[in-house]
Amino acid sequence: LQPAMATAPTLLPSSRQRLLFPMLLLLGLPTTMGWARLTSSAFASQARLGPSIRATAVKSAAATRCERWEQCNANNAFVRARVVAMEAVIEPSPDDPAPQSLSARIRAAIPPKDELKKLVPLGLMFFCILFNYTILRDTKDVLVVTAPGSSAEVIPFLKTYVNLPGATFFVLAYSALANRLGREALFYSVLTPFLGFFGAFAWIIYPLRDFVHPNAFCDMLAASLPLGFAAPIGVLRNWTYSLFYLLANMWGSVVVSLMFWGFANEITTVTEAKKYYPLFGMGANVALVFSGQFVRYVSQLKGSLPAGVDPWGVALKLLMTAVVASGGVIAACYRYLTVEVVSKSDLSEKSAQGAKKKKKPSMSLGESAKYLASSPYIRNLAALVIAYGMSINLVEVTWKAKLKEQFPDPSAYSAFMGQFSSVTGVTTLAMMFFGRFALRKWGWGVAAQITPAVLLATGAAFFALTLSGTALSPLVALLGTTPLMLAVLVGAAQNIVSKAAKYSLFDPCKEMAFIPLDQEQKTKGKAAIDVIGAPLGKSGGSLIQQVLIFSLGSLAASTPYLAAILTAIIAVWIFAARGLAKQFDEKMKDVQT
């Protein structure tokens, strides 16, 4: 033990490293015990041997002791090497960073000041835009579904004969303004008409609705035309509501997609976008929860209003006032970012970078159809997009018809939609984490089939309750509700889970499908899907419903056929997803090799 102890003070100079001394003793103990056994064994042998062989035994023991001593020295050298190695591990390198405290780590996680100047106004701007979007989305459905002489059957006609021409007109007007106005003036020129109309609708147009709606003329049309024309007549009768529906629907595509993301991409670098754009996605769902609760609170104020006051008119004024106020915050954030963040050097740098980028090719309708027909991969991907748009529309309109039966009062309808929006936001947040897990655990193919499977299961349950009528009344009564209310709740769950699955699984899978394609396939394939896939998915369900309404007279009579069509569409969707999964795996293998 003495050689090891002799080297210990030089090898363990610091007080912290002296903690290794017991370990050193344990490492040296086997060597010392072996030396003790060797010595005692040698002396015992010498005592037993006679004088004649004692000398030989002593020589042998001495030789053995020498060999053992050399082995001990070797073991001690090994021990010293182990100590030096442990000393190197424990002793921190001068280049290693010192451990940080919790407050230091929090400060390190906070973005730099120059990034905060962009992040905070952009985040607040995005929150207000989506706060308004949720309010407008819920309000437009309340107006057109609960209006006199109207029902959920008007929604397919609004999407085809109001939204589509309105979007076309906006594109032409926006192109003309973009050629004449600067970036800041263009933003205010687009934002101001939206806010002006929504404010004027609540305070001026809605109170005068009986004077501006052609009720007498529409009554005459309803008396002379077949029952299947009731929905288009309702669009004309409540033309101000139809206009509100158009502008509320355009808020999402124009202000969110075109104005906000276009501006954010202009002032944000790629590095900043990777760090902060996911936070905007989380903030979108938080805005959904807050705005939904605000709609629900305002819609339930009718109990505190005096008699003779229109509760929905009061709620509409409060809702639209909040929209206008939030629009003011949006304009202020945009002004701050334009003045304080966007500089001439930044703009010139962005312009220089943009000049180097290749222009995204645009395709006509005929070119898009030809490209879809020639590429099985893009054709399967387009089938996914079209099937989703058609499926969600087939179920959503039927559910809103049941929702009006349960909540004919606009205030009650609006309160339910507010709660619906909040639950959608919370569910989407949870599904985002599940979507990441599903993609990592099961891969693209399984993740791509979860959304149609969810739509099929929840849609089948909803249509089964709708078609059963009063047959399940005794069983449903045990749950403390009615078949109608249960159908409303199941339909709400279907819409909530379907939207959450779209945001967390369908959209990521769709974008991932473009990754293994070459540049030409990416640009042409995405252009073809944008031109044909997305519009056909949105309008395809509406066209099917219109044909059934005209043929059968009402949406209720069309329900069995809608259920069968939904099943067929989802079957095609799953078949296309499976085929695309095989093609996706093959292309990914080609890319990796």
C-alpha cells in the first residue's frame, strides 16, 4: 500500500479531488492483500521445511516475492494511471463553460433585442388577426343560418355563387392597387374596407335590415318557384348577410394569408422564421380559445338586458366593436414595424435576394389538368386534397342544419359556436403533439390515413344519429338528452376532431409529400394542386349538395345520399393515401441513396 499512498498526494492536489482517495484505497487493497498472503505463506512454508531444504525454500520464496513485487509495482502503475484518468475527467477544462443558473438560462432563452422588435409586434398582430377571424367565422354562420327564410342549405350556394365571384373580383382589384400603391398604402387600403364594413354592419346595416332586404319580392319568388329554390332565394332575401359572409370568409384568405404572411416573410430572415413561426402557430390556437370565450360571453348577455331590446343586435355591436378595435391594434403594429424595423437597407437586401430567386411557375387550368393526369404521384396527392375538402363540407352543412334546429335563437347559436371555437383551439394544441408522435412512431403512411379514418368514424356516428330520428329516444333519454342534441354534440365533436387532425396531421403530411420530388415536380405539382385540387375540394361538396337539394327538395331528404357519398369519398381517400405512401417511401429511398 505504501507506493500507492506515496503517489496519492502528488496525484490529488485539490480538496475536491481528495474525494478519490477512498477509491484509490479500494483499487490498491487487492494488491496489498495479495502481498500479505504471499509473505505469510512463505514464512509458514519455511517453518515447516527442514534445514536441508530451507535454503532452497527461501530462495524460491525470494524469487516469488520478487515476481510478486514487480506485479505489485505494475498494479500500482495501473492504479496511478486510473487516478490520472479520473482526475482528467473530474477536473474541468479551462475551455468548458461554467454551469449556468436558472436565471441565466432564462435570459439566454430570451431573443435578442433586435429580434424582439420584430417578434412582439408580429405576434400581437397575428393574435389580433386570428382573434377577429374566429369572431367573424362564428358570426357569419349565425347570420346566414338563423336568418328569416334561410337555413344551412344556403351555405353551398354562398360558397359557389357569392364567394367564388367575390374572390375573383378581389384578385383583379388587388392587382390593380398593387401596381399603383406602395406596400404600406396597399396594406391600409385592404384592411380599412374590411373594418369599415364590419363596423357599419353592426351599427347601421343590421338595424335597417327590414328596409334594405327585398322580403316582398322574395316572397313572390318563393310562391312561384319549386321548393328546391328556397336556398338561392334565401341568399337574395338576406343579401346583406350574404355580403357579410363573403367578407368574413375573405378575412382568412386575404388578411391572414396574403397580407400578414406576405409582410412577415418580407421582414423576417430564414433563421428567425425557423425559430419563431412555430410559436405563431401555437399563438393561433390560443387566439382561438380567447375569441371563442369572448363570443360565448357576449352572446349570453341577453339575460341582463331589459325587455324589448334585441339581444343579438347588442351582441353583434359588441362583437363588431371588438373586431374594429382589434383592427386598430393590427394597423398600429404594422405602422410600428414599418417605421422602426423595416429600413431601406433591409428592403434593398430583401430585394437583392428576391431578384436571385427563381420565379415560381404559374400554370393554367388546362396545363394543371394535363400535369395531374401524367403524374400518378401528384394525382394521388391531389386526391387527398380534393377528398378532404369534399368530406368536411358534406358533414359540416348537415351539422349546421341540426344546430339551427337545436338553437333557433341567434344568441344561443352564437354562444354554442363560441364554445365550439374554444374547444377546437384546445384540441388542436393537443393534436399537434400527437401529430409529431404519430409521424415519428408510425411514419408517413399511417399518419396520412389517420385523418380520413377519423372523418369516417365520426361522420358515420353523426349520420347514424341523424337518420335514426326518434328510434333511439328511449336509449338517449338514459343519457339525459335528446336525439337532436346528441346529434349536435356528435357533429360538433366530428368537426372539432376533423379540423384538429387537418392542422396536426393532414397539412404536415401534404407538405412532406413534396420533399422527395425534384424541383420541377415540386413547382409544377404544387401549382397544379393549387389551381385544381384546392378549389375543387372546396366547391365539390357544395356542388353535390346543390344537385341533391334541387332534386330532392331539401337538405334533410338528401341526408342518406350524403352519407353514402361521404363513405365513397373517404374510401377513395384512403386508397389514394396508401398508394401515395408506397410511392413516397420509394422516392425517399432514391433520395437517400
